[in-house]
Amino acid sequence: MSIDVPEPPAQWTGEAGLRYVNRGMRTLLLASTRGGSAATLAELSRLVRGWSVLFDAHGTVVDAAGAGVVHRDDARRAAFGPTRAIRHTGLSVHPIGGDSAPRGFLVVATRPQHIAVARELASITAELLTHVFFPRADGRLEPIARADAIDILLSSDAALAGRVARRWSLHSTDAVVSVVRARSRGVRLENHVLDWLDDCALPPLATTRGDDVIAVLMPDAVDVWRARVELGHERDGVPVRCGVGGAAELGELDRSHRQAVQALSSGMASRAPFVAFDEGAVLRTVLSNLTGAAQRDLTDVLVPLDDADPVLRATLEIFLSENGSWEAAATRLGVHRHTVRNRIARIEELSGLDLDRVDDRVLAWLALSARNTGS
């Protein structure tokens, strides 16, 4: 991208400075439309003959131009509160998205004699970045970018998913997947979902796949998302069904996606507008259909463990909940993995189970569930 940068004036005050600002506005506008926030910061830094850093609301660097590690450190202290002296004296801080609830901060540095012009250009840049980097769900956000973000978040690459999540202001190590489907083909479902996400102040992480719209949320946003979906269904008359999966770490969100699809299927059958996946519901269904004698036979497998050493049952439960991972079970129990192996060998000896077999693991888990629920 090539943009003509105006020559700096001999004096940065008065009419010369005003003309420079007016000409700089054009280059900034072109940069924002052609290259987004990265190009905008690059042009700004050249215009002010300094450097600039764009932070999100959580202090993560989004883009930077001409700023080294020391510069970014100073910029972060200036935007989020200094803990010690700031080395650079020519800094200005500009909130992105309004002063009351900023969605980010632009920090610009220049020489003291240029600070007046730099503040004007930085203020203009902050307004442009409100639309360039923090777009709302009104068509300014490219559908391809959203689709790519969802594909990455649902992939098994946890590191890449984490970087994409932070870029989209999804600041959590885990997330949940929501799948929404309309009961009428005449509904522009993706537009409704984006509007609802915007109403809930959630990132516009949603895309259409076939008949469904897939959205990724933070786990603590599920309640407000449920309320908005149900309001859209009941008050606005949008004929939708929504399923939400359980929380999963980034890199494992495909599991939450499958759970959301399962929950959506339940909602389609029960006509409930919103259904959250309940992993325990499967176990409760199985146990509730067992006779009293069958339940007693099921829990009898645990009796030898309790008679020998109550710690064995706790070890079995944690081992199974960690999907048979020796390391994870040992960490949770606070013991060495060889201790876990010895306990599991003792459990197999007392119960007659072979925990390398899927059938025996299922049997053991059902027995533990029946015991824990008091069946």
C-alpha cells in the first residue's frame, strides 16, 4: 500500500500545523480503509514522527508502529496506570469507543515540540479505530473474517485459537459454543444473532454453516445470552431454537460444538427456544431407568474398595474424570503417578474390573454416579 505522506511543516504551530493536520486526515482515512488498524498506526507514526501503540481494554497490544519493548511498557503504564516513572514524556492517551466504557486505548509518542499536532492526529485516529478495529455487527465486519475466526476457534490448535480469541476480545482460557437454528427459511438468522451479541456486549464471533449459526461465547456470558435469545423468541417473534454446549478449553471447543448440536436437537424436539447441554442428564436418564436391584448390583462393585481403603474410590473417580490420564490424576491427587498406577492396579484386583477396557470404565463411572447421587 502506497500513500503519499505530506512533508512536515517547518513550524508545527499555527496555520502550518492546521494544514498538516488536514492533509494528515486524508492519509489516515486512506490507511484505515485499505489496511485496517495496522496500516493506520503506521501512517500515524510517520505523520507525528514518533511511535504508537493500540491496546485492547485488557491491556493486550493489538497493533504497534515504531514502538519497541521499552516503548510498549511506557505506553501500557500511561494507559492503565503507572507503577513507576514513565521514561517518555511526550505521550498522549486516547480511548477507543468512548470515555465511559472504552474498548481500547491508543497511546502516541512524539517530540515535545510536536505534541499539539500529534494530539490532533491521534484524536482523529482514535475515531477511525473505533470503526476499523472494533466494528459493530452492522455489516462493517467482513463475514469471511468471522468465518475464519470460528474455524480457528473450533480447531485443535490451542495456541492459534488463543491468539485469535484475544484479538476478538474473548479473554478466557475456555469458552462455550452456541448453535442457533431458525424454524423458518425466511429469517435472516445471522443478522439476528449478530444483533443479539451486540446487545449483550459480546464479541461478534458468529458465522453461518448450512442452516445453523455458530457463535462462540465466554462461559460467564451464557445466562445473558439465554435471556437475549428467549427475549428475541418471545417478544420479537423470531422463530429460533438455540443449543449451548459445555465449557471447554481453547483447542477443545469441537466437543462443546458437538454438545451444542445435541442440545439443539433436544430443543427442536421439545420446542424449547434455549437448551443447554447437561452432561449429567445422560447419567440420570440411565440410572433412573434401572430397578432397585440393578442399582444395588451396580454399586456393589465399589464395596470392596471401601472395605479396603476409602482412598481407592476417590482415586478411581479422579482417574476416570481425567479420562485415564496418569499425570492429570496424580496432579489432582497430589501424589506421584506411580502411586496412582499402584492404586489402580489394587482397584482392578479388588473389583475385577479391567480399566483399560471401555466397557469396564463405563461400568465403574455409572457405579460412582449411582453412589454419588444416593441411588
